[in-house]
Amino acid sequence: MNRKCKRCGLKTVLSEEDIEKMKAEVRAMRGVRLVPDDEYVRRLGVCLSCEKLEYGSTCTLCGCVVQVRAMLRDGRCPYPGKSKWEME
Ligand code: SF4
């Protein structure tokens, strides 16, 4: 049984299929600006090694699905002090 997030109602553990469906929905939205593929891969790499990530997809600071948030040009990492996406 898969529990659901009390805040957003999403399943806590998303399958690859769930995530791909969400990404496709975002790509289909009009007016949404996306980052280039290389920036997406870089951001996602940061998230996947971050201690704030749970279930392989959820940022515990903002509750977002990082595979989706990392796509968005206006998406920001909410890490306190300084965005981990901006650190090098
Ligand atoms: S704090 Fe930033 S780097 Fe860490 S999981 Fe959340 S969005 Fe990703």
C-alpha cells in the first residue's frame, strides 16, 4: 500500500511512470519555460545526492517532485542560506 502525502495528496513513492506522466503534463502546459537538458541533468544530480530528498523524488523542504521542479526555468532550490543548484 502506498501512503499519500497529507499536504498535496500525491503518493509518497512515485513510480518512474508517475514521474514521466507529470513531466509530460508540464511540457504540454502553455507558457511554461523549461531549462535546457544539460541544466536539467545537473540540477537533478544535485537533488539526488541531497540529504533533503526523500523517496527518490520529494524535496522535504518544499514538498515538490524534484524531477519536475528541476525542469522549470523559474524553479528554485529552497535549501536554506543558498540554493544548492547555484553552488559549484
Ligand atoms: S533542497 Fe534543493 S537540492 Fe535538495 S532536494 Fe530540495 S531542491 Fe533538491
